[in-house]
Amino acid sequence: MKKITMLFIATLGATLFWTSSIAQTQSCSQETLATAVAENGYGNLKTLIFANDLALSGVDSFTLNSVQLNVMVNTGVTLDGVTLRFYEDSASGNGPGAEIGSTPLLAPTTINNLGLVFGSFDRLEVDVDLITPFTFTGNGSASVFWVGVTVNHVGADAFMEITTDTNTPNEIYYLNGTTWVGSSDPIDGYDEVSDGIISFFGDCIASSDCSGMPNAGVTIVNPATGNAGSNYTVTAQGISGAPGISFQWQSNTNGAGWIDEGTASNSYMAYTATAPAQIGDEVSWRLISTCVSTGDVATSDIATFTVAITYCDVQFPSAVEPITYVNFADIDNTTSAAVGGSPALENFTSQIASVDQGSSYPIEIKGNTDGSFTSKIMVYVDWNQDGVFDNAVGSNEMYALPDIYGSTGEDAISSTGSIAVPTSAMLGNTTMRVMKRFSTAAAPCNVSGYGQAEDYTVEVVDPAMSVDDNFKLSGTRLYPNPINDGAFYIHAPTLNGEQVEVNITDMAGRQVFNNKLSVNNSKVTVSVNNALTSGLYLVTLKHAGQQHTFRVVKN
């Protein structure tokens, strides 16, 4: 967390307007305004989410159309866009709670440069229009929501302008890992109560009692896929928020039937759910809204969560100093040495290394250190296929390799070591993450500093199978897994020109695909088009009386 040096406290002319006294749509806004002199700023707004509260009073709903905020950036830096995230109030009332929606990266509608502040920062007034307006549903009396902000730009840090002359019920918060921290926190915060300079503009509808069929709305799950045992949030958009409505969440796992989740409530709340234990399980959700006085019942549109192996993202906001070469088992991959010329996390999961349980394999890695600097090299492999790269002390999924110093990424300097495959490693495809970071070792979900990460696929093979020369399907592997589009591939190293049968069934045993396909250059191309929906499937390859079955996930 970085903080601009505080100057002096300036008087703030701030206003809070909710024009909602009539029972129809009315323009309304909540505005926290800046003064001529900037007071302070919090950051880094590129990597940390800063959230201001949005207080609704006496309204059924507020539809957010546009946002205006003040951002400080180094002189000459261009702001590319703003991302907004929307939250309920936490159960404790201390900061944001469950996330209920978000926007894609929004290009600024206008940017007004208010001048130079703190010696080297441009003070930007940024206006952003939402592509799709977002509706917050009130409870007819008083409701608090939160709007979180991050920005995207090329260059050094960005900061949200703040004021200590607050005009909203709550202070500004930022997300520190998984914990929201208030500005007044003396240890992790800024030791002062403050608001962000941010204003919200939209339309609101005044409260009125329910007297008929409620609006059914649309259910949203966030995220839509996740690891077994992970938490996700279920929310609804477009529902009625008038007094006198009862809300009941319902779920349906793998088509077994609808059941109530929690108890019915006369105020709408998001639901935090836990994913089932089995990869491929699907949980559908809906919200039942009942007008108590009339008995009218509305059922929302359905949204579905799918259990699938998913991995955390990686960021290197200071600069991407690339990995340029990885050699491991069947992988031999050379990439660009240009600093900033590739993503922070590159996806090379179409490249597969086949390894035996209990064996060790050499690995070599090169990378550009962008001068006479030291890069730490880490490798993580998800041997137990739980979607988590375990970096606890003593973990068998974490490998620290020798440092790289002063390398262009294209010279003879490299980091070499050995990857020992545990005898307990699960058979089948999993993910290996190679990481390079300036000065300190990167955690698998790195969010700071200089460096890069690359993901590859590792196929774990039973050594007893890999040495059976009579097994015609020995060494076969399927990729990519999970399947993201309408095709996947099977590598069959002992075959070329033969016909093979490919059969796909879902977890209920229903056949969804069957065809005889040719092996060309030891590769079978399987085009399934729209035959597979999100979920878990068994793919069986058959040839000459032998067969090999893969378990795959379709995203």
C-alpha cells in the first residue's frame, strides 16, 4: 500500500441528493465533491479495490448510469479505463459484503485535467458511463451498498483523491487480500476517517407497498465456475424491492430437485454458497419473490454454478519482465524477451509434459532481468488437482530453483534444477505454473512487482502403463483440459494413419458423441461443436480392442 504525503485539510463542499419523494422514476445522485486544493490520495488504485458506500433511503431501487471520480497519476500518464464492482453491505455494517455485480473495463467518457498536485501528479476528473446500467434494490427504508473502483493505465501508481470532510454514512475501504480495511485503521489503513472523491448518478424509484405480482428478476452467480469447496455469491437483478415482499433462495444440484436455502426473509439479501465436492457438479439457483398481501409468486430466471478446476490470476503491475525459455520433459518453449511485450500470465496449457509418478525430471528456465538485477525462480505443480498451488512450507507442489542475474533472456544464463513427481500425484492432466519475479520469490497468485508467470499442462502417467510396449494407446493424452470451445485434441504417439473410435458420455452415462476419426501425425482432432455443455465428461479412445478413458471438464 502506498500513500501520497498528506498536505493540509481543506474545506469540502459536498452534497448528498436523493430526490425520491414521488412514486415514479426520478433523476437522483450521491455526490462527494472536491475542492480547489487536493487534500490526499490513496493507492495503488491499479491493483487495490477502493470502495465508497452508496446510501439509499426511501427508494425501491437506484439504477446507476454514470460515475465521476478524481484520480491522481504521474504527469503525462494516460488513464485507459475504470472497472466498477458492486457490493452489499457487510453483515457487521463495517465495509463491503458480498459482491453482487461488476462492469467490464469502461473507457472514460471524459477526462478533465484539473492541474498539477503534490509536485508531480496530474489531478484527473474522470467521467464514466456504464454500458449496462446497474440497479441497486433498496428495502423501502434505508439500504447501504458499496461501489469499488480500480483503474487501468500504463505507468507508475495511481491514487484515488480523498477528503476527511466526509458526507456519507461510512468511510472509504480498500480490499487487502480478502479483508476489507477502513481508512481509519491505524495499522493497515491510513489512520483517518475519509471519503473518496466520487459521485454516482442515475434514476431512483420511490417506495410503495407490494400490491400484485413482483418482478421476477434474473439470478446471477459469481463466479460461474470454481473449485470444489470454494465459496461463490448468488445475487439477483431486476427484482421488486417494495415493502411486503418475501424472498426465498432455492438451489437444485445436478437436477435432483429444488430445495430452500436459508429461510425466507422480508428483505432481499445475496446468498453465499459453497461449491460441492465433485468436479463437474452443477448447482442451479433461483429466487422466489412472494407478495405477502396478495399471494402472488414470481420466480427469477435461473443461473448455474459449475464445479471445475480453476486457478488464480497473476499480476505484475510494475512491469512484465518475461520468462523466455522453459524446457521440461516434453515441453521446449521459447518466447519473446521484450519487457512489457507479453501478459503477466501466459497460457501455454496446450503444451504438455508427460511424467511418471515417482520419477524426477530436469528443468531449465531463462528470463530477462532487464538489467543487472536478480530474479527468483519458482515452479508450482498442482499434483492433487484441487485447483490450488500449495505454497505452504514443506509442500511437495512448490519448487525453488536457482536465481537468474543480469540476463537478457537470450544469452546462456539459465536456472536449472529438478522436478520430483510425488508417488501420490493424481493420474491425468494437471497444471504447472512457472514464475519469475524480481528480488523475492513469487507466490502462486502474485499481485505485485516485476516478473512473469507461465502455465503449462503436465500429464501424470502410471509408470507401469508407460513401459508397456504392447499397449497401442500408451502415452495418449488429451488437451486442452478443461475444454473451452468446440474442439479438443488427443495425442497418440504410437499411432499414425489409423482409425480410432472416440466416445463421449456424461456423468449419467448418456452418450453425447461417437465417431470414428483418423490419426494424423499422432494427433486426433475431435470437433464436438455444441454437443457439450458445461460439466464433466468421460472421453474414451478405442483402437484394436484396447481403450483409454479420460475425465475432462467443459467450461
